[in-house]
Amino acid sequence: MRIVAALGGAALPRRGASVREAVRGLADLADGNDLVVTHGDGPQSAAGPALPPPGARPPGVIARELRRRLPSREVVALLTETVVDPGDPAFARPTRLVGRTYPAHDAGHLHAEHGWTMRRDGDFWRRAVPSPEPRDIVGLAAVARLVEDGCLVVAVGAAEGRPPAAAHRRPRRHARPRHRRRASRPPGHPGRTARHAPAGRLHGPQGGGGVPLRRVPPGRRRGDRLAHRGRRAPGRGRGHEGRGPVTGRRRDPARNDHTRWPASAVSRPPASVRRDWADLARPTPAPRRFEPAMAEHLPEPVRRWLHHALGDGVPLHGAARLRMHGRIRLGSWWPFEATQILRPPTGFIWAAKARVARLPVAGFDRYSGGDGEMRWRLLGALPVMSAGGPDITRSAAGRLASEFVLVPAAALSPFVTWEAVDGERAVARVAIGGSVHAVTLTVAPSGALATVTLPRWGDPGRGPFGEHRFGVVVHREADFGGCTVPASLSAGWWYGTDRWPEGEFIRFQIDRYEHF
């Protein structure tokens, strides 16, 4: 398997011992795989004397440590060049900090003598240079040839093709609280001392600007605003119907535990994905209850399946939340755990974590808001897969079409129409995203679902995108709150052909199922 690990400047520690710890995981990835490591804070430019190549030393350290840990592999450290647009507006706004730190008075002299742009970095100052958007990497052909020859390549390149100022920004959890941040002042600014500061304002060294502080009396919690103002906080220390435990604000009755992103699955995704999750997880308003007469107009295999899956009087909920575990094939078979929210035909989000070569990989697949996307990261920080666009959207819509059987009530929805094939099979024409997907269900005489197949858009084997036969095999069912759904499944490409052993890529069991 070929792996590309991108280490930005903020991701790689600076001290030698810490670098060795970071490279330890790369050595595990390289064992038995083709590995390319890219390091660099992005293209940087400076007027005047040329700067030393940014990141040139860290790639050498990485290569040396890889050679030490993998003496049988050939490791090559390659210095590449980044192509940028001369008209990029970033040239007019130096943002990337480079070089050593300076105290304020030295920074002022450097600015006056050399015209350097100086910016505050903590309690000190550093030089800032432009960081334009990367357009191309010179030397990619050489990297490809080295990899084909079996070398482990450590190269310098831009991090994810983004301006490095964004890639270098500290994670939010390490940022200072807003009420304690100091305003930046230019080098040499005298500032104000605490002696001249008005009461109730805090000033740091170096003449940092003052910011108002909210003082909390001893014994009070900083977040307990209502108690601090002398009013009793409703429900403090115990539940309070319709209100939060501390603030007393009313909860949205449509929100529930399903709407919150599963923190046990993966780290928090973008806010837009979390909003989509909450929207998909809203309860079905006033669901009807299943009656056998509702399925009388459907083909015989479908009637048999619905009578088996839905007991008389079971609410026809339109969404479900699933917890599962199993194994997924990424070169080899690796264990995973996942949580999925599913609401046909609106969308799904599948959030999972796995261990690949003993290293944690976490991310999500989704179809929501009419778009499909995959985003996966190694060690919670290094991007290993990020994909979107029309092909990914069309493939994700096909997945959603095949998974409507996990919400049996969807079979009675107007977005699904049925056509009989024979006594065991029926075709569901599922309308999703402006397309209709032909999903074939095979139902056993007992009413248990046996297989689900469809022509699904994808690129199995890393070939060109196209329609390929996709199949889901049901090995076992389980009853969850009066709803019988598949509980042990396997899925993959080229079902029913001699390539099925090659195309099968996931086997999993559903541990928990909640429909709402």
C-alpha cells in the first residue's frame, strides 16, 4: 500500500528527542508499505537576503531516524521547490513567522534598519514573510521514480496545498481564554505600566494592552453567572424539567442525545457536519404505526419482509442511529468502531475510528445537504484521505440507497417505488439527489432479508469512476425495540462475480440500534 504522510511545521516538534518520537509512528507505517513523507510550512518568500530553505533541516532529521529504524530500506531526503502565483495578494500581507525570536527593542531596530515586518510571537517578536498559495511542486516526477524504485522519500512541500498561516494556527484548545489575551502593540511601544493602569484591567510585560477582567469571588465557579449575580440558578446540582442544570435556559424539545456528535467515535468535525448530524437526528414528528394493510399493495417479497421486520403497531420512525464494530480492508483487514446516523432519503453520516498498522485513523463518510464527502486523519492530525465532488457525491448517494433497508419504514415512503421480479426478489427504485437507484432485495421464505444489490457509482481498484455491481450480504438479524433489522453484514464491490473476494471491503456487526 502507498501512504503519504504530511507533517506541517506545527505538527513536527523541534527538539531532537521529540522528533524521534514522531518518526517512530512513521517507521511503523513504512514497514511493508511505500511511504512518502512531506514536510514544510508552505511556500515562503522574503525580500532582501535569501532565507535558508524552510523545513530543510527537519526532513534530514526524519530521513536519518527512518534509516536508523529501517536499516534495510533506502531512505532519500529530497528538497523540492514550490511554484506560486507572483500576483498572489499574500505578498502584500506577510503572515508567516520565520527565524529566531527577538525582544521588543531589537525587533524595532530590525524593522527600522532592514524594513522587516515584525510580529508578536508570545512575549517576543519574529520576522513575518509572505506565504502565498502553492500552485505546483517542482520535482514530483523525481519523487514518483524514487518510490517506484522502492525508496522511502522525505520531501519538502506545502501542507495540504493551503496557505501555511492557516495550517500553523494553534489548535483552539491551546488558545488563551478571550478575556486574558493581550492586544498586540508595535515594537518599542512604551505601553502602560500597572501603576498607571485603571482598576479592573490587566497588563502584561512588554507593554501589552489592557483588557477588562470579570473577577469571581472566592468560592464561586467562573461559569456560575446566575449564582454570582445573586440569583439562584434553577436546577443547580440536580435535573430541572425543561431547563439546563446550571444556566436555567430552556432546551429545544426537538433535540436529544442523538443530535450530539458522537465524541466516542472521532474528534469533532467541521461545524457544518455537526449541524447536518443534528438535522438528520431530529425525531420523526407524529409517526404512524405499522398495520399489515399498509403493505398489501407491495410485491410479495416486500410484504413478507415488512411483516417480518415490523410488528403490528410499531411506530414508523424515519431515522436511526447505529453503533457497530467490525473489520475494514485498507490493504489488510483492520478493526474499526463506528456510529452512524441514517435518515433516507435525506442523508447519512458514518463516523468511525480504526487502527491501521497499530496507528489510529479516524474520520467520517457522509451524504448530507446534497453533497458527499470523505475525510480521514491519522493520529487525529495528519490527513490520509479527503475527497469530495460529483463522483464522491454520486457514490455516497448509492450507499444511502442501499442502506434504506436499515430503516424499514422507508420502504413505505413515497421516494421508494417497487417492482416485482419473482417470489424471492423485488426491485426498489430509490430516488435520492435527483437520481433513481435500482436496488434489488432478496428475501428468504421466512421474511428475513438475505441480500441487497445495486449498480453503484465508484472506482474500485482505483480505476476510473463508473457503475459497478455492489452487494450487501446479511448473515444475521436482531430485534431492536420491535424492529428487526440486519445485525451482521458484509459488503463490497463485484458481488456475484469471481472478483467478489477482491471487492469485499467491510464486515461488521450492529451492537446498538435506535430508531426515532
